[in-house]
Amino acid sequence: VYQHLREILDAPCFLVASYDAASHTLQPAFAVIDGQMTRAALAASVVPGGVVHQVLATRRARIVNDTAAPGPGTHRQIVAEVPQPVRSTLYVPLTRGDEVIGLLQAQSYRPDAYGEEDVEFLTTIANQTAMALENARLYAEALRRNQEVEALLAAAQHIGAELAPERVLSRVVEAAANLVDAEIATVATVRGPSLRFERLRLPEGWRELDLQVPVDAAVAPCLRTGQPVLDNALDALAAGPLAPVLPPLRNRLQVPIIGSEQRVLGVIALFNKRGLGGFSVRDMELTAALASHAATALERANAYRAMEQSRNYLQTLMDRTYAAVFVFDPADGHLRDINLAGTRLLDRQRDDALRLTVAAIVPEPDRAAWWSLLQSAPAGG
């Protein structure tokens, strides 16, 4: 496009930049100086009241044909320093419907280099460029969404594979930070009237917390409402009880972990999103989806731990009794568990005894009664 443009337009310096209305910044995407592509500069803020600001605000092209006597903002170089003074500049906005999405800037070393026919020509180029940029944006957005979904599914799979609640929480913190590109992340779990913070992920690595604080709306406002909190303009109190271990905060995203029966199990807390701007609604949606997987995994891990504790308690009771205890599988009559008194009664080692069935243990005249008893037992023995 630029090679075709140079045949018609005197533009040794040329720029294509995207515009972010939220931050009022231009991000160069393509830049040429003296006919040679150059590395695009960093994002530049739009000067209020300047020519660029007027072009973007009115969505109308503007010619500055003598920059030797500039008005407000007309001398500002968006591309980079040029080898000789620029004397003429033509600005044309890139639009999508009523929205300004960028800017074309053509510059010449000659005064009075541009006229209305150049505005018409560059406006045609701008329309084509805006369409190409929009197609590229849609493609990049679709690609980014696919990558986010893949990352979310992978994170959910890793979280779901854990059976220890502590490991589930660590996986959640790691996945949440990576998913939305947060510098700082933690998960707090509800323990009765308190919130418990166990670990904190900082840019330099993990930090053990072992911190328990009263449940307070100031600490985690989403616990009271059950709704996420997105705040890109924090005050000094936002860190709450984590203030002594946190660096200065720029923004935060808190999402509740809601289990069955709408019970709040905890909260995912993310701080300081990398890059310009802050957390977005999309970040909130992704974290909420992750929180849903986390709730399922956390409930399963807690249930598994409770089952293990119950099994260990039962085993302790079995081992402490002087009576022989046998646990049979009602489906096939195999011996599934036995206590110390039982091994002594059979005069066998535990592993050897667990290979036996009811037929090998019970005298033949009693086997029918035993089988009838087993068949009437609930599944599991």
C-alpha cells in the first residue's frame, strides 16, 4: 500500500497508528522515514487541543502545510525524529462506523505539499486500511479467544486432577495469574467466620502466608454480594490485611468461588495486571469460569479428605478392638479389610489374608448363611 501511495503522494515520512480511546493513546503499527521502514515508536499520548486531537475528535482530515509556524500540537512527531525539518503534514482518521480506531499521517519536507485531492486520495487509503485493520483485529480476537479457551480447559484439567485442597488452591492461583496476566495472585478460603490466606504468588515467586482474618466486606467485597469486583482505580486500603506483604497496587480483580447450594467457598484475588490499562471484563469472565472449575475441584478434594479421615478413624477403631473384624465385598465375597485381631485369628499376615474369600474362611455348613448375609448388605461391604 505504501509503495502505491508514494507514486501519487509526496510522503517520505508515513505512519499508520491504532487509537485507544480509553487511554487516549496512539500505538504506531507501521512507520516509514525517508522511504525506509523503521521500528515503530512506543505509544504516544494525544495532546489535548492539538491537531491530532482535533482530527480524532471531529473524525475529519486536517492539513498543516507550514509546520515552521505551528499551532498547538502541530509540531509533535508521532513516528520518530526525522533527519530534516518536516514542513507539511496530512492527518486522516481511521474509522469504523462512528468510532475512531486509528490515524494515518503523511509528512513532507516541502511546505504546501498537500491539497484537497491528496485528502481525498489518502481518505480512500484510510478506508481500505481501516477495513484491513478491522479484519486483522477480528482474526487476532478469534485467535486470542481460542487460546484463552485452550488455556482455561488445560487449567481446569490440572485443577481437577488434584485431590488435596492445598494443591487445588495452588493450581487455582497459578492458573488465574497466567490466564489474565496478573503480577500478584492469591486465593482465600472461607473457614467459618474467617478468611484464610495460605500462599501468595508474587513476581519474584511464592510466599507462604498462613494468614487468617475475619470475613470483612472491605477485605473481599465480593463475599457479601457473591459478584466479582473489578477495580482499576484503587485506594490505599484495597490491599486490606495483605498490605504488609504487597507492593503498591494499580488494580485488582476479585472473583468469588461459589460451590453447591450457592455457598461461597472462597475468593480469587488478582492484583496489578501487566501492561497498559487494567483488568477487563473479559478477564473477569475468564476468572469466573476458572472459579467455577475451582469450586467443583475444591468440593471434591474436601470430600475426599473427609472420606480419608473417616476411613482412617474407622481403621483406628478396628485396630484398637480386641474382637476380630472382617470386611467382605458383597459382590464377590473377597476379604477387603481385616484388623490385627483378625490376622491373629486366621494366623496369617495381612497381605496374605486379603487374598482370601468368604468360602476359604467360613466352614462349609455356614457358607450359605454367610452368602445370604453378604447379599443383603449394602454395596461396599
